[in-house]
Amino acid sequence: MTAFSSPRCLLIALFSGALLSFAFWSLPFQNDLLVGLSWLGMVLLIGVSAGSRPGLAFFIGLLNGAAFYTLSLPWIYTVMRMHGGVPPLPAVGVLAALVTAAAVFPAVFSLGIAWLSGRSIARACLAAPFLWVTLEFARTRLPAIGFPWNLLGYAVGSSLPLLQVAPLTGIYGLSFLIAAWCSLVAWVWVEWGSQQKRGILLILLLLSTLLLPAATALGNAWVPGEQPQHVARLVQTNFPQAPFYPADWMDTHAGELDALERWSVSGAPRSSLAPGPVIWPEVPAPFSMQDPRFAARAQRIARAAGRPFLVGVVDWKPGAHGGLAPYNSAVLLDPSGRQVFVYDKIHLVPFGEYVPLRRWLTFAKKLTAEVGDFQPGSEYKVGALPGGDGKFGVFICYEAIFPDEVRRFVAHGAGLLINLSNDGWFGRSAAPEQHWMMARVRAVENRRWLLRDTNNGHTLAVDPYGREVARLAPDVRGALDAPYGWRSDLTLYTRWGDWLAWLCVAAALSFVLARARQAEAPQG
């Protein structure tokens, strides 16, 4: 068994977290080699946890998580400072609190590996992928504050063949795949001193190490293509993110809105594809159908384009305690300008669209864009485009990171997925790339075309296998003719949801219970 002193273990823990974060950076030289290298961070975490004392192992995981989340989520600080009006020191405190809370999960993972390895290193490594997925699943399902950002499985997002696991298992299958390979490598590392096991360990390592690159290299030929039948007009508004909007905003920005209107209604592209809807992103400005000026413009766009118009708005509805309450919504107008569909965002952003525990977290009162909190919707509604082309599901911004929620639109009949987002909150950071990486997996999980329209990038179209088929450059104002099609088949993941994650929960519990029984059994 490989043994390290406590200080060295903690240094390795920090290094492993930093290494794992490489997969989620957005760098000009980002490539598959750098992403693959990041997997070694998981190998180090498992290897150094196995055989460690439980207390030390907990701190190993905590430091690993602290390094990983600090380096992959620094944009949290930017959001707090630029858009929340939070002073520097409290903004650092918010980031530190979020990092600490998220780091508890790898800490519990390391603790579990150390405890299981007390009787068997092999059993601990066998249990590792089940335990890891269980903790990712728990992080996703936490009430109100669940934050499944940068799950391990997204590290294979650039590999089209490996992405095809997602329709069977969801993102958790990709996390399981990485964790399983890393567990095998860690087992070889930890047990390398055993002459009896070295031969079989080496064979297993070579086979598994060759299998993944081979699958990636050869698998592209096996991923089928998909032909679109329609083309939508995605408009990227590119408005700067503002902490508030003055009453005369619509008047002072009339020229920019006129330009957006022209791009929206310009002629259909020279293509055999049938024209689909005009789409604007998640509300990037004070757009509301209750504002007669904006409502008139939206109706004019739909009529002039002769196409349905889907647009993100703040929709004001009667509140529970009187007055009007804001909803983050997507509204569809038919070609006559009549409103025919509205979806209210269900999963709101904590500290962005509403503030949990507002009474105690007084610093967060500036983080909501409207006076008072946004209200959540309650129904995974599916809309229909005029002409009988098919049904669509629209999910808004933050909802893209919750796989089980997006699949519900498809389970309810959506043959097309549309994602409206405003990533201007993230500034110039890796967050927009991370957000897009997660949205793409939702398309593959459910085998649906995805049209993603954002305020300032990444605006694009993705086929049901994860290929980009059209993209608009970020940080520009313009329009993209985005091909898409309809599908009606249901994947295993769409039908059964997070079945693999629940299986991992059951398996992890069985490993823990078996180890507990061993601990209680009399020795000798």
C-alpha cells in the first residue's frame, strides 16, 4: 500500500483538485489531452484516501473540493461584485461559503473510501464510482440549494462517442465511467507493491487505458448523422447586464431594438428547410408583455416575420398577498401576434432570482433583479408551434443543469428542446462555456435537437447526438439561422430518469452496511 505523511497527503489533495479543474477551464489551448490529464486528479484523490485515517481522509477530500471549486467557479465572485452590489470582502465570503459547502461532498467521498479500505483496498476502489455518483446525485437533489454544476461526467463533453452513453444513463453514467476508470488506476497504484497482484493489475490497466482512447477515436464513425427539416431564427441581443433599468430604457434603446427587429423579420435563408420560429433569449432587458410598448413590438415582429415568435419576458401575475408578482417566463406569439403559450421558469436561481433565508442573509437583498423575489412556475408545459409541426419544451437558463427536470418536457411530448439563457451575469469567465457544456448533454440524454438562444453567447443549434451544426460568435449582436428537426422516440433515460443514480445509491449503501457488519464482527 502506498503511504504518505499527513502533510504530503494534504498537498496531494490540493493538487488533485486543481488538476481535476482543468476539464472545466475555458482556455485558448484547451484540448482533449488537457481534459484527459484532469482525470488524474480523481486517481490521486482515490489513491491517497485509500488507507488513510478517516479524519485525515475527510480533510483530504475537503481540500480537494476547495481547490476544485475555487478554480472552476471563480465567476461566483464576479456575479456578487458586478451584479449583486456586494463589497469585495463579503463577495469573497459568499464564494468561500459556497466552495466549503460543495467541498463537503468530496470530503464525504474520501472519508468513505478510507473507511471501506480498512478491510479491503479492492472493495473500496470497487465502491468508489457508486459512492461518487451517489454524492453527485445528492448534490443535485438538495432542496432549494441543489447545485449540480461541473459534475464529473461533463469532463467527457468533447468526446462525441462517449456522450452516447447519456441516452441510457443520463449524465451520471458518464460520471460513473470516469470514476470507475480512475478507481482502477488508483487500485493499481495503491496495490503495486504486491508482487502476486502486479501482473493482473498491469493487464487490467493496459486494457482499460487502451479501450477509452480507442472508443473515442473509432466511435465517431458509429455516431449517426441527423438531417434537419426546419430552420429557426435565433437573435442574440447582446445587451450589457445592468443592475437596474430606468423607466425610459425602451426609449433610449429604441435604435438597438429596431435593429433587432430587422434581424428578426428579415427573409428566410436560401435553403430547402422550412422556416421555424423567431427566438429571443431569456429576458436581457425590461421586456414584459404588460408593457404596451414592448407588446406592440413583439406583435409586430411576429406579423412581419410571418413566423411564431418566442421571447423571454418578465411576466407579471397576481401575487399570493395582493399586487403583482414577477415570473421569469417564455412567451410564444403566433404569426398573427396572438399570445398562444407561456412557460414560467420553475427552478429559480438561489441568490439570483430569489433569496433563501432572506431574513438572515441581509447582504443578498440586492441580488434580485426585481423588487421582491421572482415566483416559481409549477408546470413543465409543452407548447405547439402553429402548423402542426410538433411540440416543444423550453427551459430557461439555470434549469439546463438539472437533467431530470429537462427530461420531463420530452416525457410530456416535446419533440424539440429550446433553451433561453442570459449568461451576461457571468462576465468574461469560463461559466458560459460550462453552462453550454451542460445544456448540450440535455440534448443527447433525450435525443432531441436543441436550439439555444442567449443574450451574449453561446447561441447555437445542436443535433440529437451532440454535434454543433450552427453557432453565432459570442459578444456580438446578430441573428443565426439555426437548423433543427423533430423526433418522437424516447430514450431509456427519458423513460426511466435517474435509474442509474438510484442504483448507485443502493449499491453504495450495501457497501457501507457490509463494512459496518464486518466492523461489528468479532475478530479472530
